[in-house]
Amino acid sequence: MAEWRAQAARVTIQRDDWGIAHVHGRSDADAVFGMIYAQAEDDFDRIEANYLTALGRTAEAEGEDAIWQDLRARLYMDPQKLRADYAASPAWLRRLMDAWADGLNYYLATHPQVKPRVITRFEPWMALSFTEGSIGGDIERIPLDRLKAFYGAPDGRPLAMADPDPEPRGSNGFAIAPGKSASGHALLWINPHTSFFFRSELQMTSDEGLNAYGAATWGQFFIYQGFNPTAGWMHTSSTVDAVDEFLETVTRRPDGALTYRYGAEQRPVRASTVTLAYRTKDGARAERRFTVYRTHHGPIIGERDGKWVAFAMMDKPIPALEQSFLRTKARDYAAFVKVATRRANSSNNTIFADADGTIAYLHPQFVPLRDDRFDYTQPVDGSDPATDWKGLTPLDALPGLRNPAGGWIQNTNNGPWSAAGRDSQKAADFPRYMDMMGENPRGDHAVMLLSAGKNYSLDSLTAAAFDSYQPAFARFVPMLTAAWDALPAGDARKAALAEPIAALRGWDYRWGLRSVPNSLACLWAEDLRQWTLAHSQGAPRTLYDRMAAAPAEVKLTLLSAVVSRLERDFGDWRTPWGDINRLQRLTGAITPTFDDAAPSIPIPFSSARWGSLASFGARAYPGTRKWYGTSGNSFIAAVEFGNRVHAKAVSVGGESGDPASPHFNDQSPLYANGTLRPVYFYPDELAGHVERRYRPGS
């Protein structure tokens, strides 16, 4: 406690009038101590939840049903190994990890009313279990149902299956070159699409040169998406293929030992024991033990056609944590790229801008080098040495852009082949595994706007990012109206759907609070998506192509059902979109609940699925007629890099997870209107806007 108090005395936290923490420490470690303490003040539950996931300990809080999620984590997260990694880390990184654990433990020591569900003391090595702040790490590509089928005895309890086409969660990132901006300075648009309340907004500074502002994923000690005085970085979930499955031919020898074929060899299958604790229904603690297997490709995650499936992904915790922190101190493009030579980013594209006027697109730096003869979107034959990874792709062989002639760069979780419009690189010049998804409607929308725009300011860039056009509906709605046109005159639907069809036919495909066509289109398209997933799985086309190919009869039947549902639930099919699409934050619980009778805020923008750059992923919940959003636009910032950095931002809801706090929901009205507030980056900007100035523990 004496050491913690001494470190706290070297830290100052200033909360601005939005509750955002501006943390200063004498050293970088002091700043880490203060920023993680401030995060814990705002939402300790989310910090602990993230580390329960990363450490494979969720079942200790939530019960045996979470055991498969924990087993998945423990295929890679070995506490003994991470303790050794911590000991082998460079001294500067160990100091940061020490400060991180000390800040959390000091928070718990000074807040005895806070009762952790599981983790009552944090250890420095734990920071190495969660080194990358993206929405879902590569490990989430391992299906839990396959893991359970392989390692678990049948118990009759099916796992909840993931939506095969979930609400898009990724991000939008735009960079504008000086020649395309009104000020002659580079601009950066930061727009992650995540589950709501996924990150904390804050600033961390030190006398050692640290000065970073932006979004930090709860529990991490670096700014994941943000900027410093002269450079900014926006990460978008990449479509690169950075993980692979290998089919292993396994044989059991007479002595019981397991081997797998690799070329002409028979190699031993390695086995180890993983012990997982879980909370029983009566609140007691119990354990389950698993023997898990691995080959040189990686851990075994399931079985397919009589062969075992090994999973290969990046596992570089020390370089990953180094890269995540050090890039926040990179003041220009050259310094940023130097940090990236650690090649410990496997899942994020980066949109970059700096005060020198450089704008850039960087592909993930961890991209396995493969033989492009094989289709790595499917499991490959692990017994064939030719399928093995051949190291990592050299950085200069990756897709990338720097200062394209058109003066802009974008990424919306699409392939990099439209990143700068006609100045983009060509997919044919790279291996297929550099991109698995191709284009999406948001990408089409971004290219349309950025190629035509000019003289961008922070406000006009924000307006572009909230442009209401939805390209997918420009494709789907004419198909629907054509299906109605083709109905014979005597068909009852000709009259019943005449007015809804007329509303859709005259629509400009833009969302808005008062838009009735947007209500019809969003409900209808979601029903068409669900029908398509149920009836055309495995078709070798995109989901959008399969939706378009749905029979005209299906399209019309679904529209009739939407009209009936609106009349039943809202009294009139002419229900404006804002009456349906709502933002509601009732409690600080990680799993939200919704209530039509409680206050909520209308949201004009819609799902990213249909090409809205401003994303709001919403649906109805048990007991609700209205749709409530749980993912999409979260932290948003527009940044200009001149002699002084100038920025505006907004976070969904508010900074605090405490419903009693004035900052629990104070940013929601701004968020709903697409309005950004000033960022107080410099001391003179913060002056006059400080609600509280204090040291941790005081």
C-alpha cells in the first residue's frame, strides 16, 4: 500500500465536463497506473469481464455453460508460459505491466465496496493475455460447438450457435490528404463499430513524452484507436486470412500413444492437461479437467471427416503488447512503420495520418506466407508439408498505400482494393489470402463520397460519415417493386400493397427519423436476410447475391408480413423509423435489458449491413416492439493535424458505467444527432472544463 500511495502521488487525474479522464504521470508507468485506475472508476465490471475471457476464467463467474469458452482461451493462454514471458519481457514493458496491476489492485484496495466476481488481485503477467484491443481476437474463429463435440462428453445441452451473418462489427476509417482539406492539413476519421460501451475514452500523458488520446478497450493500458500531437491511427477489422485449419491424420499406436502423419514421418501428438474451475448452481466451486492435444500446427479444435483439425494463429504476446503501446508514441509515419516491424498485428488494417501531411493504409503485419495453390479458406491437408506456413510475408510484399494521388484513403472492413478508388492496388497482384471478403455496401458508399468530396473540414468530414444513403437498398428495393409490378391485376396483394410499394418506389434510399420507407425497407430486408440464411446456406455467392436471387413470391410475402406486423405492433404501417429504432441505456449491466415503457432516444441511422456508414445495429428483444441498438458507432472522432492537433469526438451513452453518474448517458443526445463535441487535448483547452482534479485513491 505504501508503494501504491507513492506512485499515486506522481499521478494527476482531471475529469472534464463529460467525465473523461485526462491522466498525467511523471513516467509512462505512472500514466499507466493512473489511466487503469480511472478506467476502474468508470467500469470495473467490464475490465474484469474482459480478463475473465482472456484468462479462461469466465465459468468461475457464470457457471459451467461457459466452460467451452474458457477451454478455447486456455488452448493458447497458459499462465505458466505467460509468467515466463513476463520475466523475459524488456524492462520498460515490465514496468508498464507492474504499474497496470498496481493501479487495479490499488483501486480495489481503496474501494472495498467493489466486489470482483473472480479476480481479487491482478498480477502483471495477466496483461500479456489481452494484448490487442479489437472487437474479437483471432481465437474467436474457433467454433465452440466443434470444441465441445471433440473434448466434451455428450450431455444433451446444445451450445447457442452464432449467427452465420451477424450484424457487421468492424469500423470505418478515412484519411484525407492536405490537398483535399480546407485547411491544408491532413484529417483522420475514427469510427469503430463495436458492441456498445466496449471502450473507454481518455487521455494519458507523461513527462517521458507520452501524450495519447482516444479509445482504450476496457482493461488495456494503451490507446487502441486515437491520436497524439502529430499522428493518428484508426484500426479496422481486416479481411485478411491470418488463421488456418490443418487436417491431421492421427494414428493410435499399440502402446496408446498418438501420432500424426507429416510427409514421410509419424510425429507424436503432444498432450497436456487443462484444469478449469466453474461456479456450480448453488454457488460452490467445482473443476473439470481436459486432456488437450496439439501438433506443430497448433491445438486440436475438432474433427472433420475422420481427421483432427489443428488451428494455427498468431501467438506473440510480448511483441503484440509492445506494438500496441509503442505506436501510441510514434509521432510520424516513419516511426509508426518502425513499430510495425514487430509484425504482431494479425487482424487490423490501419488508416494513418500525421502532421507532415502523410496519409497511409497499412495491412496487418502478421500475414503467414503460404503456397497460393491451396485454398486456405478451407482446412488444408496437414500431412502435406507444402501447406505449412513459410514464415511471415515481408512488409514490403503486403498491400499498402501512402499518399495516393486522389488524396483520400478509406477502409470499411472491405478488401484493400478500393482503399483509394482508382489509385488502389489490384487484387490480382497479391495472393488470394490477403483478402477473404471483397467489397461491402459501406465501401461502395465511402468511395462514392470521398472521390467526389473536396475541401474537407472536421465538420464536413463528419457530415460525410453520417451521410444517410444506403446503397444496398438501391439494389434490393427496385427488385421488390418490380415483383409487385408483375403481379396480375386480380391478385389481392396488388391493392393491399399498393401504398407501401408507392412509398418505397418514391424513396431516395436514405434513412431519417421521419422516414416511413426506411421502416419498411429495414424490417423487410432483415426478414429477407433471415429467409436467405435458412434456405440458401452454402451457396457460392455473397449473402447479398443470394438475397437478390430470392423468388419474387418470397419478397412479396415478406413485405406483406412486415406491413401486418407494423399495423399490429404500432397501429399503422406508416410508422416513422425513429419510432422503431431506439437507443436505451437503463443499467450498467454488460448484458443489457430493454423496456418499451422506459425512456429511449430515437436514432435515425441504421444497420451497416445496408451501407449506412453511421452504423446502428438494432433489433427487437423479448417483450419489445421497438428495436434497440447494441452495436455500431461507438467512439467517434474527427482529427486535424496542423501546428496543433484539433479534434472533436463523441462516445455512445457516456463515459461512466454507473447509472447514478451524470456521465452515464449524457452523450446520447449528441450521438443520436451525429454531433461531435470538442476534445480538450491541450491544457489551455481543458482549462475551465475541469469537474474534478485528484490523485488516485484520494
